[in-house]
Amino acid sequence: MSQSVSKALRILVELGAGQRSLAELADRLDVHKSTVLRLLRTMQDERFVFRDDAHRYHLGSRLFALSSLALEQREVRRIAAAHLAELNRRTGQTVHLAALEGDEVVYVDKYDSRQPVRMYSRIGLTAPLNCAAVSKVILAGLPAEQRAQLVSAIDFVRFTERTITEVDAFHTELDEVARRGYAVDRAEHESFINCIGAPVRDAGGRVVAAASISVPDVVLGYDRLLELLPELLATAAAVSAECGFLEIEQTSPPGTSLAR
């Protein structure tokens, strides 16, 4: 990658965290202000950034348009939309769709809870690999070599007292997820949030996404959340069927790793 492209991308990442002045961007990137200004002017001309009256820079409208197009181009998101909206309507709880992007699991769609107390998340946010239900579902469905490679790179941050922080224990958890066909996050990422996740498969049986229901425990306790599991599994199965997956022909999808 050229140095100019790399610096421009780093500027966008910085602005994704919040508005910045020219001096702040130059300082964070450790690049001379004249270089940063030249890149900003080019990106401003193309609407990737804009400068406000206080001379602070923000992400531009072109990025929002591109992000919408990127989501629209995800076939599984389009197929899943009506099913997830219906699941959200029936349960009244937050419903997510997540997919693997490179070495990260990213939320690609979300339907908010109707409850006054709800979890914070947004489309485009990454899910922690070692504890989120959607991450466990996706990792459990990967070919053994790819799964091992991704797991070996996990930092295993302890978010709560329930977070899995050991590699062997996490592999065991993924084996169990693959065996039973769903994953749980019982206050592993946030101490007051429980979540259940189920796989979405394509015509070849590969796990291409994960659907989930997430609920604060003050709204619905863990045992009550598990009562919603049949609806989640039915929704994921319906989306998989529209993606071409025929469960009767392929009960054990190729590449699913059941052992470390």
C-alpha cells in the first residue's frame, strides 16, 4: 500500500472516533501538518471529509453513502432483513445479524428493542471474538485451520468474571457451539447483557452469518431468554433456507471443526 493511501486511511479511522483539528490529526499520525492538510483537502474535494466553521474535520457524506452501498451488497443481509424484523416484532428484543470480515466479526444489521432499557450497539461495530454469541457461532462454523488461526490471534481480554480467557477452554466452548447449533453469551461481554446466537448457512452449508437476540438481564433473565431460542433457531433456519441451504441433505456442514 502506498504511504499516501495508508495515511489517508489512518485519517479516516481517526475521524471515525470523533472530530479532529489539523494539529490533532498531525500529532496522532505523527505526520507533518502540511502532509495531513494536503490529504485532507483531497478527501474534502471528494466528500470523504468535511471541515466545520471551527476548522475541525469530520467524516464526510461520501463515506455514509458508500457504507450504505456496502451493506446493500451483502446478499445475506437482504435475505435476512424481513425474517429478523419479524423476530424483533415477535420478541420485542434487540436482534442482530453479524458476519466475518477479514479477522473480525462485524454487526451488519440491527433491529432495536422496544424496551426502555436496551443494549448499546450499532451497525458496523465489531463484536469481541472471545465472548459475543455471534462471534462464537461464526468461529465454530469455520474450517479447523481458519478457526485455529483466528483463535490464536485473540487477545482474550477479560470483560467480566464470566469471560473465557484461556485458549483451550475457548476451543472447548466452540466445539460445544458446533455440536448443539447455537451459542450463548451469559454476561461474558457485559455483566448485565445476555445473548443467544444461531448460524445462518449458505447453499454449501458454510456459516456465512449469525443471528442473535440480546437482552439486558433487568428486562429478561437468562432462563427467560433461553425460552426465545426456538424462535431464533427457526429464524436462522428460514434465512439459511432462502440462502439455499437444505438441512436434510447436509446435517454436518463441510469444514465445521468439532475438535481442536
